[in-house]
Amino acid sequence: MRSKLPFHLFTVAALVLAVSGCAVGPNYQRPSTPDISAFKEAAGWVPAAPADALERGPWWSLFGDPVLDQLAARVEVSNQNVAAAVGAYAQARALVREQRASMFPSVTLNGGANRSHSSSGSSSTSVNGGRTGHSFSASIGTSWEPDVWGRLGRAVDSASASAQASAADLASARLSAQGELAINYLTLRQVDAQKALLENTLAGFQRTLEITQNRYSAGISAKTDVLQSQTQRANAQADDAGLVRQRAQLEHAIAVLVGEAPGNFSLAPAAWNPRVPEVPPGVPSTLLQRRPDIAAAERRVAVANEQIGIARSAYYPSLPLGASYGFGASRVADLFSASSSVWSLGLSAAQSLFNAGATTARVQGSEAAHAQAVARYRQTVLTAFQGVEDQLAATRVLLIQQDLRRQASEAADQVEQQVLNRYRSGQVSYTEVITAQATALSARRALVQAMADRQTTAVALIQSLGGGWQAGP
């Protein structure tokens, strides 16, 4: 006679399947942020909207330097911080697959063989007396926990959001490394320009020293004029040595950014291209949503939201289902016969009746973590807007400063030449020459620094905009 599964077990299983998917916990809503339709430091910007999927493109090519283009491409594959972020992203994606697998039944195959021996209790039994038996078994089983309260689904959603946050972290690491590389490289070229400037100035100082020594030998000038000229030249040479040190440090930093040992990397001096990309007058604030740090912060809010639902599901019982079908026999030949088959189907329920408020504490902890994630997301947005405002203001002011520095440098050059001519004709003291030359050198270096500041500010602005201001590839 065939045995039958009790009717009430079918009823309970059907009820479990019917309520499966009734997820507990809050549905996710993106946190609100300050309504900023335009940046104060720029006109013509449009209201912000999500656009983090827009193609950023090789933004460093805007500076028109082939060497920078080559180095930036190497950051993508050789920078170790980027490589670590790639590994973290791969790990997060694997966790998503692991969590998704928990929503499906697991199937196991078991087999076994056993040999046993029992002896009689009589003391007169021979050594070879007793009974030896064999048993063999084979079975296949399955277990499944229906996602009745949505815990497993929320775990998958949480892992997916975490993977998306890791992808944004990868983009952040890449953008940070590329931005640092661009700043270091442009600064190195600015140092090359400063060195070229100092070398030209030192050549002028050397000529002035020779003139002063000739005048001293002729009894026209005092010994102090020669000493002042030598002091001025030595100070300029010391500044040049400082630039050598600064350049070496920048070169070492670039080597690390492209994944090389500093001892195996070098950049030959080259002419500096002071090109600065111009910000289009109608740059949309939609591009601010492309910032990967904002995307990562928002995805972590989603993770925290799912954790609330997972914690609340502990208020409800777990209802795992299990089933197995197998065979057992004393001989291998009889193992798979119909008379030796055994099957089972079961439903269990487990519910914590008292845990001293641990479940409530976990729920409250998840809610507090969610509030913290929301606050961090909003702070990230505010900081991002501040960064763009700062760089836009700096871009505008530095352009004005550069023009003024150029005017000052040109005027100082004229003063230097006129004072030097008057000194040669004996109309002024050498102190005025020293002052004029120091002023002219300072003005030239300030002009170069202003031009370099505009470039590094452009890089910072590009980073603040999430990797460029172009709305497409």
C-alpha cells in the first residue's frame, strides 16, 4: 500500500508559498538633497538631474600634452590603488551571486557503506563466533527556505547595492589617481619652466657680476657691489637646486602612480605647454551627478535600508522545507530495488520567543545606520557643490591674476633693463640694480606660478565635476 503525505502538510506548504515574498521593512526612497538649480559662481547652468552614466572620456587630453596622455592611460592598468578597487568590485559582485544562490533550493547527494560485527555474550563462544553485517545507502535530498518575509530578497538587493557602491568606489579611485597624476605632471612641467627661467636669469646675473667686477677692477665700483652680486647669484643657484629636488620628488610620485619603481622611471625635461581648458559658458549642473563619490554614498544608503528589512524579518519565524529520496539495503545488488526505497518530506518552523530584546536592538541599530548613511550622503552632495563653487571661483580669479602678473612682469623687466643701463653709466648705485633684478625675477616666477595654478585648478574643477564637463563621448 502506498503511503501518502498528510493533507495538513500540503496545506502548510501551500500557505508558505502563498505568503512567500511578503517582504517586511521599508521600501527604498532616495534621500532628498538641497535643491540647487545653478551654481553661484557660474551662469547658465541647468537644474541637476541624475546623469552618472554619462561617458567621461579622456579628460586629460584637454591639456594637449601627448606625454600626459600616455601616462594617464597607464594609470588605468598599473596603479595599485585602482587594482585594489578592481579587486573589491569583483569581490562585491561575487557576493551578489552568493546571496542570489541562497534563494534557490540546494540539492545534495549522499552515499554510504557500513560493515559491522557483533559477538555473542557467552564466554564459550569461539573467537570466530558472532555475526557480521553489511549495509548500503544512497539518497538525494533537497532543502529550501522560502523567502516568506523578504529577508533573502533584501539580502540580494543589499549585496547588489553594495556592488554598485564598489563600482563607484572604483571610479573614484581611478579619477583620483588620474587627477593626482595630471597635477603632478603639470607641476613637474611648471618646475621645468621655472628652471629654464632661473637658468636665463642666472646667465644675466653672471653677466652683471662680470660687469661689476670690471668696474671694481677699474676703481669705479666698491667691493660691496661685487659681494652683493655674488650673493644674488648664489641665492638664485640655491633656488635652482631646490627646483631640482622638487622635480625629483614629482617624478618619483608619477612613477608610483603608473605602477613603476621610481628608480626605473624618468621623464626628460620638456617645454611646458601652459594650455588651460576653457569652461563652456553653459556647463550644466547635471554633470555634478556624475561624481562617483555621490553615487557610492547613495548606494550605501540603499544598503542600509535593506539591512533594516533583514533585521525586522527576525521578528517572524523561519520556515525551511526539506525533502529526500533514497535507498537502503544489506547488499549492493538490492540497493536500488523499489522495496528498499525511503522518502521523506518535512516542514519545520523556528521562532525565537525570548532573546532579551536583541532583535529590537538589531533593528534599532540598522535604523541608526541608515540615518547615518543618509547624513553622509547629504554631506557628500553638499561638499561636492562646495568643491565646484570653489574651483569655479578660483578659475575666474586666477585668470584675472594671470593677466595682472603678466603686466607686472613686463613692467619689472623694463625697470630692470633701465636700472642696469643707468648703473653702467654710473647714474645709480648697485643696490638699485639688485632691487630691480630681484623684483623682476620674483615677477617672472609669479607669472609662471599663476599659469600653473590655472592648470591645476582646471584639473580640480574636472574632478569636482566627476571627470569632465562634456555631456557625451
